[in-house]
Amino acid sequence: MEKPSRKERERKRRREYIIDAAEDVISKEGFDNATMDEIAQKAEVAKGTLYLHFKSKAMVYLAVCERGSSKLNAELAKVITENITGLKMIERLGHTYLKFVLAHPHYFQAFNYYEGLMNDQSTYSSELVTRCRENAQEAMRYIVRALQIGMQDQSIVDRYKPEELGAIIWGASKGIINMAFLNQKGVDHGPMKEAEFELESLIENFIQLISAALLKSK
């Protein structure tokens, strides 16, 4: 394989530095309030240089999503290699996901932003969207693989398709975390308006409920 040129290496370093700056600005300001000017200033690059790497703020945020989902998958991959039952893997995957979004809430918001673009044909075919989609599919494969292992070692009920169970777990976990973040921000979101709970305890209870539902009776 041909070694990247010095110019290419420098371009990659600058791109990563811009994403670093974007993460910092978006974490503090939120995506809606963050501006390309602020990101360029934080990255210490000219605004024109910023636009050479990313055509819009949306593309910057997708780059944040791609980075975050890659980091998350690296953590999830470690769980799949552990010598534990499939049921324990599902629990460990849940705790790993919880720990990750608590430490990096801006990544979770970036994941949601990416999913919101699925009906936007102008961005759907972009390289960044493709990589985000591939990372999401990889994360789902880890969940499905843990379920398959659990069905094989008889720690998980085997009367359901692992792909369907994986989709249920994935969708429900994202919904629970979304609801908890809205609650933390004091957002009025209907039936949960009067509820008081902590994100961590809510997800922990969700993991335990899923574990109990998957447990195969001896």
C-alpha cells in the first residue's frame, strides 16, 4: 500500500483537529446555536479552510457522529470477545452504551441527528452518511451476535428471532435515553411531564427488565 503523502497526512490532521473543535463548540453551545465561524475560530483555521473540509455544519456534525459511533463500536466489540454468557453480554453491552452516552452526550445527539437525515435525499448518499450507517449496522450486529450466543448457550429464550429482538432492544434503548435527556433538560414531553428520575437509574432498570425478559427458564 502506497504511503500517504505529507500533504495528505497534514490534511487528515487538520480535519481531525476541526472535528475536535466542533465537538467542543457543539458540546457547549448545542448544534442549533453553534456556528461555522465559532468552529473555525476554535480550530484556528480560516473559514474558507473549514469549508474545504466540510461544506456545511450538517457535514461537520455527521463527522462527529461518525467518530462517536466508531468509538462506541470499539467499546462494544470488546464485550463480544469476553468469555461470558450471551445474557451477560447483553447486560454488558447495555452498561457500555449507558456509560458512553453519559460521558459523551453530544455523540448521542449526533446519532439522533444522523437518523433524522434518513429521508433527506440531498445528504443520504454522502460518504459520511454511509459511514454512519455502516457503524450503526455494526453496532446492531454486536447485539444480534450476543443474542445468538445466548440462545446457543441457553441463557436467552430462543423462541424469537435474534434480529427482531435486537431491533426491539435498539429502538427501546434509544427511546428511553431520549426521554431521560429531555427530562433532564426540563422539556415538557407529554405523559412524562410529572415524572422524576435520573438517566442512569432509568437505563439500569431498563437493562434489568430486558435481562429478565430474555432469561431462559431452567
